[in-house]
Amino acid sequence: MRLDINKLHEEAKNSEDLENRLIGFYAIGHIIVNIFLRELRPFWRKANPESLPIVKKIATKYKIKLNKYNRKSLAFIRIEAGLIRLRNEIKRRMT
């Protein structure tokens, strides 16, 4: 069976249903689905996953107020991705 990812999006009831469908279909974890949907936020109406807990933690540590940004904007997506890269860089330097 071939998956039409756009059809999957259309058929999803909401953001949560879309996440669950992706996890169920591909048998992949929440973090991968979160990253995938994060990148699609500006383009798919139902793609709006919560920021990962580690993103929220790092944003708090560096006093970045995530709630002041439009979650569907490219700026917000880049901030999230940047915080993940910052976390990875910090971990790399500690080893």
C-alpha cells in the first residue's frame, strides 16, 4: 500500500490525530513525528505539535519566551531547531 501523505493530513481530524496517524502508520516515535510536523507547521493547517520538553527547558534557561512567537511562523520553527542544535553542541563540548 502506498501512502499519500497529503491525504493523511486531509483525513486527520486535528493536530493530535495527525500525530497519532503518523506514529501508527510508520511505527516511528513521537520525537521523529514532532520534528517532521514542526517543519510542516507553516504549510499544513493540522501540523502543530507541542515543542519538545527539551526545547522548552533550554528556552527557559536562556530566557527565550517561546509564547511571544507565532507557532506557525518560520521564525518559531528555526528557533526550535536552533535550541536543539544548541543542546547538541553543549552535550558535545561536555564529552
